Amino acid sequence: MATTLSTPAILLLGSIKPTDKGDYLESPSLADKIVECQPFESNYWAEFESTEPGSLEESAAGARLDKYYLLEAAHKVHEEGEDQALWSRRFTEASKEMHGDTDEAQAVTLINQELSCFDVIADTRQKQEALKAIYDIYGALTGLSSDSVAEELNYSEEEITQFKTELDRRFPMLVEAVKLAGEAYYTSAKIREVLKGALTKLGDENAKWLEWTVTNTEGKAMFSVNPSNKTIDIPDERPDVKTKEELLGLLLHEVGVHAGRAVAGYSADNEALAFGLPGYLDFEEGLGVLCEFVASGGVVPDKLSDRYVDIALAHGVNGVRLTRMELIDLGIQRRIIRFQGNATPADIDKFEIEVRVHVNRIFRGGTGRAYLDEEGNIKAQAVFSKDIAYFLGFPKPASYVVEQLRSGKNPKEIFDYLLSGKFDPTNKEHVRYLTTVV
């Protein structure tokens, strides 16, 4: 039987939240979290060693240990007098152990697909100059060929329609809120207003939703859901949403999936399902992206490939390895090409703000600096690989839902099950656990 000890929770993302200082990053919450957790290192181990091998409890205790040692590595990266290159390497390897690694062949495939698309849409001088800059950044990678190793999605338009019909039926208050929003461009303030109204209507169906609040955390730049304090954070610094379809997809992902699965766990009086069974995240992020995909009419969001490719390039792909500042430049050039029409200097300033948010996520926990060898090549930089979950996770729920539909189940019962808590229905231990509690 697992031993339950008094140990502080390890809130990893909050502890390594970066502050952009220009050419480097700081993690202002990190030192305090390490001071809080270090005295309990032996307790984390005792909890792990007391669990039954192969159990969910063992996975949960192991995940706490992984988070603790990742925080330790992050602290060493920032600590003066330490070998920052060494600890940057250790941080990166620890993150790969927790979140998985990128595949060089897959990254090259995505880069080739991106360049093929950009070759077509770079129809102005400004965009052609941006495309040339991207070719220069990618360097030797542009001459490589590779077969994709991504799982092919096999679905019909009818199945996408069934997904969308079920999501519209299940979340009419989100659909209606977006319709009534009016504008074609949505600031964080507007999204908070839209969501507060939708939460009230969700509360009419399940009073647990009324326990949730919409917040605006200063210094943050990403939409986030926190099941522990029941908040949905939409900070002012988050990039604006540009279309109704994008807004609906965002709300379905963050509110319908992330918050909705937590609400289901609380409704079942089960904190494990409210906070997430060990290893649930890849499937849940994929399910959220599937909702965005369906809301857009079957368009895969650019952020999936951008996050995967940029993390791969930070790790290194076929000898090409980019620093944080090089990835920021790459991201700005991408935005210029994807922009409708020619971008003004004000647009480009805005692109840089948005791209920095994206790239800083990749270097969370580290300083954002690259450490070079004697020949000027990158020998180490601290890279946080969590965001590959969006790309790796997407095919899994898409395939799962299609498989369930083709087996004769209807969309309602499929989504009743998927939204009953934070778990992965392709994980046998998770499925076994649900049969004992639901």
C-alpha cells in the first residue's frame, strides 16, 4: 500500500514561468519553489518506493520525482557559479525523459511541407524576402528529403461533421457566445467577457461550473486552465484571436476539454480525474486540438507543426541547431509570409511579441542562452519539450474517435466517455481505473 506523506505539490509550469529580459530569460518563482521542496526529497522517494510496481500510484509518484529533479536542474542552470552548460544539458535530457523527444526525420518532413506551402503563398516582394531568410535559417535542411513518420489521419467529411454536430450540441453556450461576440478580432478582454457569460450558462447545467472564475494574471501571455484553484486565465498579453472559428476552437479546447474534464472529475468527487491520471496529458492536448480542427472545418492549426519543428531545431536537426534568438527570427519571418497582404512595421512589432511568447515556452526553465564550444557551435541550451504533446497527441484522439464511430458507437456516448475526466482511453491502466470508479 502506498505511503501518503506530507509533501508540497510540485506545480512545474508555474515554477518555471519565464520572464523575458530581452536576450535571456529569468524564472522568478523558481528559487522559492526549490527552497520549499528540497527538504522533502526523501519523502518523494519514500512515496515512490511504497507504491505497487506497475500501478497508477507508482506512475504518479514517479512523475513527482521527475518534476522535482527537473526543477533542481532548472535551479542549477540559473545559479551563479554552477556549470550552466552541464546543467542545461541535464535539464534538456530530463525534459525529454518526461515529455518525449523529437524525431529528426519528422522535423525535416514538416519543414519541407512548410517550405512547399510558403513557396506558393510568398506572392509579394516582402514575403519573398522573408522566404529567403527562412531558407537561410534552415540552411542545409532545405536540401534533405524524408518520409513522414507521423500517423496518417483517416477520416471522412461525414465523420468531421458528426464531431462538429456533437460538440455544438454539447456546448451550445460556447457556440452562441461566439456568435454574439460580434467582432472579427478578439482581445483578451473581449474573450474574458464572452467566457464569463458562457460559464454562467454552463452553471445552469452543472453547478460545479459556478465554482470557476476567469482571471487575468499580470506578466503571463498564455491561456491556461488550473483545476486546483478552478481558474481559467486569459491574460492581457495573450495574442489576439483573429476569427470566430479560431475563437470557438480555443474555447472548446481550453474550456470544453481542459476545464470540462476537470469539472467532470469534481462532479464525480474524484480528484484524480479532476487533476489528471499519470500520463493523461498527451491525449488531452490532442483532444483539445481535435476540437480546434473540427471547429475550423478540418484545418490543422499551424501551431502544431511550429511547436514541434522549433523544439526539434532547438535540440538539433541534421547538424542544424538554432538558438532562442534565431528561432524568434524564424518565427517572425513565418508570420510575415502567413499574413494577409504586406505587413507594416507595427504588424512586425506585434509579430515579435507573439513569437517571443511561443519561443519562450520552448526555453522555459532555462536562461534562454546557448552555450558554445571553442568552434562557436552550440554545445548546450536548456530546452523544455512539453509542447511536442500537441503534435504527437493529435492523431491519437482523432484515430480513437473514428475507430469508435466505425465500431457503431454514437458521438454522444463517445464524448460522454472522453469528457468524464482527465485520462487517456488508450491507456489500459486508465481504462481499468475508470471501471472501478465510474
